[in-house]
Amino acid sequence: MNASTAAATLTVKTSEDMRELGRRLARLLRAGDLVLLSGELGAGKTTLTRGLGEGLGVRGAVTSPTFVIARVHPSLSGGPALVHVDAYRLSGGLDEMEDLDLDVSLPESVTVVEWGDGKVEDLSEDRLRVVIERAVGAEAEGVPTDEDVRTVTVSGVGQRWSGADLGPLG
């Protein structure tokens, strides 16, 4: 079944809070997990992934892989590597993604794909979808203008996430 099986919606007020969310999310992940991140430019996808990398204990600074498309960050602690992909510039869907051999690294790694919606879902029946939305205009009513508030919705899809408790993210 491809319906969402677990979900959590969170309010994130600062970039440090977004990183902390990534660190908490890392505690729920294991080798073979696919995470799809979506949100407008500057929404915090890479910041969240930076926290994920910290939580997974991987080597190297997690930065946006926009121009190299994908970066592999090996584990420093014997856990899974982090494969960080930016699919923004890719338009060919799964065929183009297959050139990156993500299906080869997926079983041993946590694979995070920014801008992956509509492009990589076929890599795995089980995936975690993270949607980051900025509070703007009327949505931000009552929120101080100096805060860059985001609403983050985390949805698990497939058997892996069936009955999963996403409560620790909040």
C-alpha cells in the first residue's frame, strides 16, 4: 500500500531548530531508508540534512549538492552512510536518477533526496516524505516578523513506516 502510514506536523522557528529536527529524525532512520525533502528554495532542506548528518555521525560537512548532484558522507561510527542528493537540476525522473546508481547504495545508506518528489519514489516502496513550508502572509499572522517559521510535515509511506511513532520528532 502506498498511502501514508505515519505522520507528524511540527512548527520550526529557527535554523538551529531545523538542525535539531534533523538530529532527532536521524535517531529514527536506518540503512535502506529513503527520505524525500520538498520545499521552496531556502526552506531549510539542506539545514535539516546537516542535522541528519550530525545525528548519523557522518564524515564531512553536509552542504547542498546542487552542482555535483550527489554526495556520500561515510559513517564515522559504523552506522549507515548518508547519501545526499539534490534532484533540482534533474528532469529525467528515475532514468536520470539511475545514472547516479542510487539503487546500489540505497540498502546500505540513508539516502536523502532534495527535490525528489515525482522523481525517485520508484526507488523504494518505503520512504519518508518531509515537506517544509514557510509561513507567509496570512499564514504567519501573530508570528513576529524576525522569526522564519516553517511548518514541517513528516509522512511515512510503506511497510517500513507502518505504525511508526514519529512523536519523538516533536
